[in-house]
Amino acid sequence: MIKFHRSAGALLILLFALCVCAQTGQPTTAKVDTKTGVITGRVVNENGEPHVNASVLVRPDTPEGLPVTQATTNRDGVFKLSGLERGSYTVSAAVPAHIPKSPDTRPVYKDENLVTLVLLKGGVITGTVTGVKGEPVVGIGIRVRLARDESGRSYGDMGRYYDNMTDDRGVYRVYGLPSGAYVVSADGGVENRFSSRMFVNGFANDLPTYAPSSSREDANEISVRTGEEVSNVNIRYRGERGSTISGILRGLPEENRGFSVRLMSLVEGGRWWDNQFRGDGGEFAFDGIPDGDYTLEGMAYWSDRTRRQSESMLLHVRGADIQGLDLTVLPLASINGRVILEPLSAPPPDCYDKRQPQFSEVSVTAWHRVIEGVKKKPQFVRRAGGTVTANAQGNLKISDVAAGEYYFSAGFSAQQWFLQSIALASPATNVKPVDVTRTWTKIKPGDQLSTLTFILAQGAAYVRGEISLAEGQKLPQKLVAFLVPAEPERADDVLRYFAAPVNSDGRFWFDSVAPGRYRILAQPGTDDTRYEVTKVRLPDGAETRSSLRHVAEGMKTEIELKPCQDLTFRLPL
């Protein structure tokens, strides 16, 4: 009888297993589970007391924010989510009538972080709506729109708003409001979300009446703070008829999978309407439209899920109906593109984030301008084709682009990286790609353009700024800070210009800034500082950029940013 030593037998078994693996080609390592991330935390009020049964949403810190994971707090306000992919997440919580302590910020958490979310009771505005004889106006929409936040920043007519309806007494109550100044209107155009589908809106043709009984220009601003109730914001409803806009949309498919027509104000941040009436033959109509300047465009849908869109039509509404409009849908264009990453060959120690951005973290948007006649001044800029994210190889496609003129932007969450260039390849192989940051890109119906290249480079700097005031000096409202290139050869590099609103405490910041020499300055903005921030990079902004350089040269507030530098700067006013 042959006896095996235990260790020798084990060795033979191991060698046999290795041979089998080699012959079958099977891996010898187990699959690594990447879904091991955990996020825990509490949801509390301003006094640290728990919010019970609060709904908590956790989203990946990516442009799509998908997938969404949900949890509910226990009686101690505690929640826990496990089985997450390792990475960064945004976490939010919801409790009826409550709002986040900092509603305009989106903190990002790593998995394994301990999260504390503070929800405060929002403000309340309540009142009544009555007719000219004092009778209650029942079932009319109420829109409470934020005009200015607590820092004094202004919002357009399409900014944050909160809707409700009057009850059978003509009473309304809108709650969950953050601190700020609001305008309140009785508006037949507000969708009735609380009634059955058979509900007939008797106020659809009327213009909104703003508290106390005025047009938008003369509306009272109602100040409210979190946890505060402002009552007796009453409205005497005027019931004035607005204009009707109607016409026909042509070029629809025979199977007619549906179409839509949109009317959009040219005012920055202005209102928009989708067609309230739609006929089988392509007829459309809008009622209750106030005086103003608008663009009108139509869209149709095919059975294969493709769509076509009309060119934009400019309309001037001046107290009269506009009828017989004729729009025709045309094939949409598409743009193929790619994202290229250029890391530093030898990153300095300040570049602590050595991780390259994931292509899934980069989103691209095409912005469309509407021009009046032959004027080349942009009247209105909006997104077209939506926001597109690059795939795992860095390739992307912007689909469903209507004919017109466009400029492009890229957003990404990676720290210490900056947008270096955006260029569009020419159809001719021997022609240099066009720098599309300096000029609007003209797109014709059905165009198939390629390749639009976005280059992201490593080494972005971060600037934390603060306005330095002399004794007795006050900080002006609506102030905007600018960075402009100091190097003469960079004067025409649009992506070297940066703008940021100055907060009420005099602070501002610039991120994703390319290394180099800059001059820094602050100037008064307009009622909408967001437009001041945007227009410095518009292709039409050459005159604005030149003016900023001229002013900055006289101020001599120059800084030099090294790769990945984090700089704090005090700017004298």
C-alpha cells in the first residue's frame, strides 16, 4: 500500500487544478464585486431634530445622475444605502413643505461618507383672488415666482416658481418657499394639476393679473423668509384678454405620430408656451399671449421615432391676434464629435487629483441663437439637441439639431482639468479645423457634420476671490468678476475669459482655469447677472472682451496661475 504525505497530496491536487485551468482557459481569480459602496446619514431640522420618513435620493455625480437609489429615514432620521458602485454621489432629501438649508448648492459625497442633510420649513404666501365685484375667483392657477433670492440675485420670468390653485372661496396657499422676493399672479395659463381631464379652463384666454391688480411691470414684490407666513397677498383679478396666435404646421408625416409648436419669449429667462390647441391637419393656436417679442417653431414625430423641426419664426405681439402663420418641418441635422484628454507629462505636486476624467463625466451642449432679419446680434440663446454625454471611448453624437447658427460648450466634474479648445473638422482634408469658439457654426437642414473635437487638458487652477472694501465703502449689487488673459497672444482665445457673479458677502470663484497670466477685475452687471457671465464667451462677444481687456490693463491687478494652483486673491474695488 502506497502512503502519501498530506502536504504532497495537496501539492498534487493543486498541480492538477492548475493543469485543468490551463486546458480549459478558465481564470483562476474570482470576479471582483465593485458594488460595495455605502452611504449613511441623517436628515434633521435646524435644531438637529430628526425628520422621520423623509425620502432620500442618491445619484451618481455624473451628467445623467443615473441610476437613482432611494431610501427612507427611520424614527431617528437615519438612512443607509449600500450596494453602490464606488464613486462620488449627490444626496438629497424631501419632506413636504420643507427645503434644504442651502437650496442652491449640490454637495458631493464619496461613498463611506457620513451625510447630514438639514431641511428647514419653507416660507408661505397666502391670499385670495376676487373679481371686479369682489366675488371669489374659483379654480384659477396661482404662480408664485422668485424675483430675487436672499443674496439679491435676480431671476428671469422662467426662473424658479411654485404653482397652486384657488379653492371654492378664492383662497390660495403656496408653501415650501426659500427666502427671497416673489411676484404672485393669478394665471389661467398655469396647468390645473388637481382637477380631472374634463376640466375646462375658463381663464385660458386671459392675461395674468399680478398682486395687487397689475401687469408684470407694476407687480409688488413680496418678501418671505423660511419658516415665515405672509398672508393677505390678495389679487383683484382684471380678466383682460390676451392675443391669440394661430396657424398651420406643414410637412407632417401621413401617419401623424403627433406634433408640437412652441412659442418662446425673446426676453432672457422669459416665458414659453406649448400649443394649447392642436388639430389633425396641423392647425395650432395659443391664447392669452401678452405683448412682446417671440420665436415660434414646430416639431413633428415619425413612426421610427425620428423627428423634424421648422425654422424659427420671429413674432411681434402688439395687442392684436396673429393668424394664418405657416410653418414647415424640415429634416434635422446631427453632429458627430469626440472628447480628447491631454494629461501633463510630469504633473507638479499641486496636481493632487491624478485621476483622468471619465468620458461619461463630460457633457456637451449646442446653443442656438435666433437672429432678427439680417442682424447678427444674438436675440436669444437656448439649448438644442439637449445635453449629450460622451461614451466610454470619448465619442459623442448631437442629434436632432435644427437648422440655424450654434456655439458649443462642455461641462465636466473633474477637478484640475480645463477646456482647452473646441474645433470642427473641415470636409476638405487639407484644411485646418475651424475654431468654433470664435464664430457661430451654421448648420443646414439634414447636415451630418463631423468631427467636433473637445480637448480637455490637465492642470486647471482654482481662484477664490473676495472684494476688498475700504472703510465706509459698500459693496454694489449685481457685481460680476472677470478674468481676462494678460498675454497678448491669448487675447483672442475665447476660452481664456471667465466670469462669475459676486455674492452678497463679496466672494466669488473661478474654477477650471487654464494656467497662465490673467488680469482680474469686477464690474457692475445687469438685472440678470447670469447673462453677463454667459455673454463673455459668446462668439459675438469680441467687443465685450476687448473692452474688458482695456479696463483691466489700467487696473494692473495681474495674477499668474501655475498648473493645479489654488489661489486666494483679494480684489480692491
